[in-house]
Amino acid sequence: MGLGYSISYADPTILSSNISEVRAGLDMTGSTASFVASLATLALAAAVLGAGALGDLYGKRRLFIIGLFATVAFNLLAAAAPNSAVLMVARAGAGLGFALLLGLSLAIVNDVFPPERRAAAIALYLGVSFAVSAPQPAIGSILADHLGWRVGFLVAPVVAVITLVITLRFVPETPRSARKLDLAGLGLVAVALLAIVYGISRLSEGLKVGAVVPIAVGAVAAVGFVMRELRTPAPALDLRIFKSRQFSIAVSAGATYNFLTGGCTILFAYYIVAIRGEDPALLGLLLVPATILQAIAATGSGRAATRFGDKAVLIAGLVILLAGLLVLTVLEKNSSMLLLFASVALVMIGGAVVQTPQSTIMMASAPSDLGGAVSAVKCATGQAAYSLGPTLFALIGTSLFVQDGLEKLRGSKITEDQAKEALRVAHGGTSSGSGGTNVLDPQRAHDVVTAATDSMIDAIHSLSLVMAAVPLIAIVLALVLLRPEKPTPNA
């Protein structure tokens, strides 16, 4: 199950790392390439709750295997794609396969192992997924560099075939639910997740129609989903589980981890590239040992949860996440890279420690016939929070910089909008302009990100302090609300 989980995280990263070569190979525009790079993730976000519900009805192992076959077939189609249209179909199909892998792997582990062994099993599952996902992007990039971009799509199929062989041999089928399939509910939640995640990803360009309208559509669909699920006798997701304090706090803690991980990754890359002028690959080098520590922490958190309890381990993970943010508040332009690595490692380790008790608490709260749907809730909320992280970090960080940095750019004839555009491109975005007044030539964009280094450092310090409120709030909620509850009849 850890192998399957790793595919859904590593494969989109492989494509993102090699999107320039893919774009050149298929002669795509920048906007098309950007859409292709995010298409699998968008499809995953839209389909993950449906994947969990289908697994409950038709067998989690069966649907997990279908996800593996879809991963192989659609990635082979992507590798052979003659044009961008075929590649889009392939990436959308791959995203649906990833949804089955991501949405059902945890539920299968939860079903197979008895309660007394579940925390240790979930910890090992997470540890394997972290450890195996780490080298896949590097392998994909090396293959793409030496053998062409098409070969990068073949990493996931190889891992999927290995996973398929092990699954067929060792994984038993799980119990099925007798519920009816709530097609209307699944359709509403798919629209809600797809629209919200897409809209959040566009917020980096500002409060424009392309971002606001999808988020509004997603919010309306989400309200419709809640109303539908509260009224139908056979909901795709029984919303009564959110009455459990443990369940709600576990969801919040997981969202906190995903939000901070997504945001901090952008912040780390921005510091390395825009402030220190280092090669972007340096972040990848820092992530390798950090991911090893993450895998070890995930595995060890299972034993810790058994010994000290889920609440203590969950809070410990949030404290480690908080420490990672606080390290950033003392980072300077010429700080030792060990200091940056400490922040990277603490954020990743904290997230790994959080995920084991989060998963255990959520799955323990799940009705016996809704394990797949509850597992998918973890994935869906995590996906939305991870998408929100980079956007919110970038928006707040840019605003903090502009408040102070433009003072140092006076007389340069660079406008505030141009400064924001240059900063957005510097931390990994693509220019949203099409030749208008906000577009800077490379030299003037360089002036923006080099003329106010002190302001950028100050912005990182301030942003880290602002974002420290997120894990602090989660810690307080866990301390206050995570108390023993009597089991409910359907738990």
C-alpha cells in the first residue's frame, strides 16, 4: 500500500520537473504546459472521495488494482503522446488512477490489521511511502535527461507493476458496504473539489475572475453536497462523523501539515533561488536526507502512539512543525545551509509524526462500511490544504515585501504590479502577462529580486511568524478538544 501511495505523489513531481522538455517536445504554449502539469493533480482531487466510496461498495482491493492498471495504461499513453491533446487525456486518466491508489491504500491497511496492530501498520505504510517516493523524481529526471522526456513517464508504471504483483499475492479483499451509490453526492463533491483546488492554484495571479469564479462554483457545490448528504438515506459520506471531536481535530491537524508543507516548499525554493542565487536543484539535494528522516519518523511514530497515545504524538508532531517555521525567523542571506536544512527537516519530520495519529484517529472514527470514504476525506482535505499553502504563502509574502521593498526601488520606474509579477515568476510561477505593462524584461526583473534583499529576508521572517499561528491554533485545539469519547453505535 505504501508503494501505491508513493506513486500518486511522485509522478506529478516527475512531470513538473521535466515540463520544459515536454513543452518543447510537443510544441506547447506556456499556459498549456502549466495546465498539463497540474491536470493529474486536479483529476485526483476531483475523484478521490468517489474512489473511496466506490471502494466501500465494490471492494477496496479490486478498485486499488484497477488504479494500478490505470496508472500503467495512461502513463504509457502519455509516453507515446503525439500531441498535447492526447497528453491531456493521459494525464487526466492517470489522475483518476492515482485517486484510487491514494484514496484506498490507507483504508485497506485499516481493514486488514486489527486495532492493536493498526498504529504500527499505518506508521510503516507511511514510512515506506515517504522512503519510496523520494527517489522517484530524481530517477525520472535522470532518465529524461539521458533518454528523453517520454521515458520520465515510465517510472510510475514500473512501480505500479511491482505493487500489482505484491497486491495480487498478499493483499486480501476487504468487506463491502451494502449502501447504494450516491451518484448525485459524488458528482457535487467532485465539482466542489475540482473547482476549489483549481481556483486556489490560480490565486497566485491575484483576485481575478479565473480564480474567484471557480472557488465560488466550488463553494456552491460544497454547500449542495452537504445538503444532499444530510437528507439522503444512503449518503456517500455520513457527515455525522464530523460530530466526533477526535475526527475533526485529526482532519485539522492533517490540513495544517499539508498547508505548511506546500507553503514552506515554495518558501525554501524562493530563499535558495531568489535570495542566495543558488541552483534550484539544491532544494532537491536537501530533500533527500530530510525524506529519509521523515520515513524514519513516520515508522517510529507508530510505536510512540502505542506507548504514549495518539493525542501526545499528534501534538508532538505539530510542535515540530512549529519549530521548523521558527527556524526560518532567524535565517539570513548568508546563513549556513545547515540552518535551512534544519527547517526543511523539521517541517517534514513534523508532518510525518502528525500523519500516523491523524490516520489512526480518523479511521477509528469511521463507520465499518465507510472506511474508503473516510480515508478519501483525509486525502481530499490534504490535497486542498496543500494547494492553498503555496498560494497563501506567496500572496502574504509578496505583500510583506512590497510594503518595504518598493522603498528601495524608488527611482527605478518599476511599478508595484511589476514588482509583484517579477516576484511571482521568481518563486516558480509563469508570467501572467501577455505583453502588457506588468511584464518586465529579465534584467529589470532581476533588479526587483536583488535590489531589496534585506526586505525579502524581513518578509520571510514576518511570514514565518504569521504562519506560526496555524500550528499553534491546531495545538491548542488538540489540547482542549482531544479527550476520550465513548464509542458511537456506528463506529
